[in-house]
Amino acid sequence: MPDGAQRKRDGADPPGLRDARDTGDTRETDAQESDAQETDAQRRRRRAQFLRELHEAKALRDRVQPRRVKAARMRQAMRMRTFRW
């Protein structure tokens, strides 16, 4: 009989398994508390750094793939020409 099926039937967990689950829950709770304690300034700082890195990555992609950039410019120009005010 599989181990999980026997535990369901017996209705009891081995003591080691229960202790491992309890330890995991406290670690998860601690992580949630530390997230809650993060200030708005820290969150904005992380977001600003992420956006800077994203912009840098897009600029790098544009430099190494000029054909893609040119095609994107042409598509945007076509959209603007067919747009009715």
C-alpha cells in the first residue's frame, strides 16, 4: 500500500513530518512579515532599478538587431498613416 494512502486511512502523520510542516509555516510567515515591513521607498527604489535595467536591455536589443527596429518603425509609421483623427 502506498505510504500516502496509509496515512490517510490512519488519520495520523508521523511526528517528524508534522514538525517539518510546522517549521516551513513559520519560515513562510517570517517572509510575509518582512515583505509587509518593506517601506514604499524601498519598493520604489527596487522598481526604479528594474525599469532602468529593462530600458538598458531594450536599448541593447535595438543596437544588436537593427533590422527588427527598422521593421517596428515602419509598422508604427503605417499605423499612424492609417489612423483617422
